[in-house]
Amino acid sequence: MDSQQSHAHHYVPRWYQKRFLPPGTTNFFYLDLRPKTVVWDGGSHQLKAVRRRGPAACFYRDDLYMLRFGRQATDVMEKLFFGVIDGLGRRAVEHFAEYGGITDETHSAFDNLSPYMGAQRFRTPRALDLIKKRVGSAHHNVALAMLQDVFQSHATMWTEGVWEIVRARQSPTKFIITDDPVTFYCKTVFPSEWEYPNEMSLKQIGTRTLFPLGLDSCLIITHLQLVRDPWSTPTEMRTNARSFQSAMKHLGDIQFGRELEEDEVLRVNYILKKRAVRYVAAVQEEWLYPELRISTKEWAKVDDDWFLLPHLWKVPFTREIVVGHQDGSASAWDEYGRRPWQRGFKDNVQRDREWGTFELAKRVWAKKRAGKSRASTDEGIARHVTDRMVDDYLRSEGLLAGHGTLGG
């Protein structure tokens, strides 16, 4: 092999790991959920579950992205494919980790974040093993080639989801890292139900995406269909669930600024840890064990107070996005990505049903989240109007006294 080739391939990039280390800190507490047992004649010894390690020694596997052709091998995928995606993704993660509204960089950051998240989802050992299982080939080259074909398969539905960047600036506990950082959570799909390397489907209404962006920020993406009807059957397929198709998003609808409470950060970390395959890292050792301090460990009840949902009153009930082109033509999508020629486009029956459940959900959400920090959007004065509407409703229900709002 060429001595210039890299061999320690990080499936969680070092630059991303460093976002979870405060200035002046160089090592994590690195937890092995399945520490090896060393066996020798006459005895055995289990290795320590927690070790102190820096980013260079965490979340990597030797030659994971090495392509082999007979006696020849190349790390071109590590250097070029992931090199380009990581370069663009790093700037996108940095942008949204500190997101406070649309800037000149937001459009490009949004365009680059989904490809990076997709690559992160599919570059892990678990995901590569799942690709091998699905294509029916154990050949590593085949899995790496397929990764390049499928890594953007979630981008369509992520784009159509409701985005919120939550913060942990006021919580003593911060977010942790796992060996599967772009994490799926569905309250009725229990971790014990999935045999490695199988994974739950993003196509299900109740599947949320949780992606920590650093120590004190985390992106949560929720399907619009769940936002409009939180009582939907979580395992049913989302309306017009699909991949590799065009989708539109109004960037002004991205929510930001909500500060999670300590127990809410613990619950996010609990989800992240339960969905990890083997390794978890944190800057403080106690953060590795959210299950010891969390208010509930019941998987189906982790989000009973709807803390993973965005600010429902600030999710517009839109039905269609229309884009005009320079030649005078126009393109249209409804809220679930259906085009005018597709069956179900702007489905009035579905719209009327969801209008009723959404209006009820807004009121239930207001009661569940009374007194909690709230998200903002980049919609100017409208965000203040909606918060006053929430407060007026809570006041009418006897849940809020006096005047003013409970903004984030």
C-alpha cells in the first residue's frame, strides 16, 4: 500500500467531535457499551468500559473506506468523497449551531447540511453492514459504491420536515456524541425490536431526526404530518414518503432560540445513547449515563410533554409552494411534495381533517408547554403576535396570570 494513504478512517469526523469539547479540553470520556473480555488460560478480564480519549482515537475503524482491487488499494473515497462533503458540511453545521435567523450564508448552509447528514447516516459501520445486507453482498467495495448512490436518500423528507434548532446553554448537562450521530427516534419503535444492523424507517410518520450540532445545540426534524396530528399512528407511512425527488422549503419557517431544561437535555441524550450501537462520548463522565437522572426511561413516554415538537403556533398551515421561473413558467408543490399532476395534490379531505387536529394540537401543546421556553422564527413581527395569541389562550384557561409572554 502507498505509505501516503490514510488508514484510521473516522466515521464520526474529528472536526465534528471537537465541537463537543470546550476550549482547553482535549479528551472525552469514551464509553464502550460492550467492552471486550480478554481470555487467557485459567482466567479472563473485561476491559474498562470508560476510557479517556481524544478525537483521533474515537469513532474510527482502520481502512473503513479503503477500496481494494486485487493487490491494489486506494483511500480516494476517504480523501475526495468524504473530504468534499465534510468541508461543506462543517461550515453548514457551524452556521446552524449558532442559528439566529436568516443570513447571507443560510441558503448555502441549508443546501449543504442535508448531504452531510446523509453521508453521516450511511458512513457508519452499522449502516455499511445494513447496505451489505440489503444488496445481498458482503463485498466492502459494493457497500462503498452503494453508499455514494444512496447517501442523499433522506434529503427530500428532511427538507419537507419542520426544523427546529434547540439549545442547552442554560442546562448544566450538554449534548453527547454517539457512533450514530444522526439519530432516528419513534416512540413506538423500541431499540430492542431492531436486530443489528436493521434500522427504523424515516418514512414513518412518528420518526423524528435528532442531530446534535455541538455541545449546546441540536437540530430536531419532525414530519409535518406529525406536527399537524400528534395523535397519528407513529408507524404508518408518511403521506407521499419518497426519496431523490425535488422538494422546497421556506427558510423563514426554521425555528430557533428555545432553551431546553436539564431534564429535556437528559432525555435527548437518553435517546441518543439508546440508539447508539457501541460507543458514546462526553466531556463529563456523568453525562454518559442520562438514564440515572432522567425523569422517565419509558421509551414511549420520553416525549409525553411534547418537548420534541416545535412551537406549533408558529408552524404555518400552508397548502402550496409556487416558484416562478425567469421564462415566465412556474412550479408548484403542495405541503407533502405532491405536484399538480399527481393524485392527492392539495387533498381537501386530508386538509380539512388536519386543520381540525392541528387546531386542537396547538391548544394541547400550549398547555403542555406552559411556562417553558419557546422558539422563534424569522418571520419578523408575526412571531410576537403568535406568542401573544398563546398567552391569551393560556390566560383564558387560567394557566397564565398578568400580561406579557414567555418567549425563549
